[in-house]
Amino acid sequence: METTNEDVQLRHVELDVLIPKMMREKARERCAEQVEAFTHCCKESGFFMVFKCREENAALKDCLIKHYQDPVFFEECKKEYIQEKLEFERTGIPSKQRKQKLPTSM
């Protein structure tokens, strides 16, 4: 019998830790331009980055918070997490290992 997304019961740690972790990773990807600008500013400013990079830091925070507070984004990440969980239960192979490329020559 196949389990669907609606049938899956998520544990407290999955809802409060694992899915938000996935959200942070995806939000960083979606805010790559702001992350890059902030990183570049910090490298250029050195010790004075606290003062010189306020604008870039604020832009990065705004972008990340926009994604963290978006209920649609949460549901998207939740569905992806459930798919990965179901695939792991079906195959026994963690997603990190499934995503690795297989060697072309053996």
C-alpha cells in the first residue's frame, strides 16, 4: 500500500527543525544575489564590515525574512521534505546519496 503526502504524520522535530532548515537553505539559494553582495562587502571592508555593510546586511535580512514568513514557501518545503522521507522509506537510501552521481566507468 502506497503512502501519500496527506497520510504522512510529521514529528515535532520535523516541523520545527528539519523543514525550517530546508527553508533556510532554499531561501539562501533564492537570495543568492544579496548573499553575494553581502559576502563581497564583508571581504572588501575587513574589520569595518559592521559599519560599512549595513545596507547589504539589511537587504539580505529582508530577502530571507520574506521567504521565512511565506506560508506558501513553507508548504512547498514541507511537500519536498515529505517526498524525500517517503523515498527514503521506500528505498532506504538517504537523499544525499541518491543525488550523488554514479561513476561512468567501472
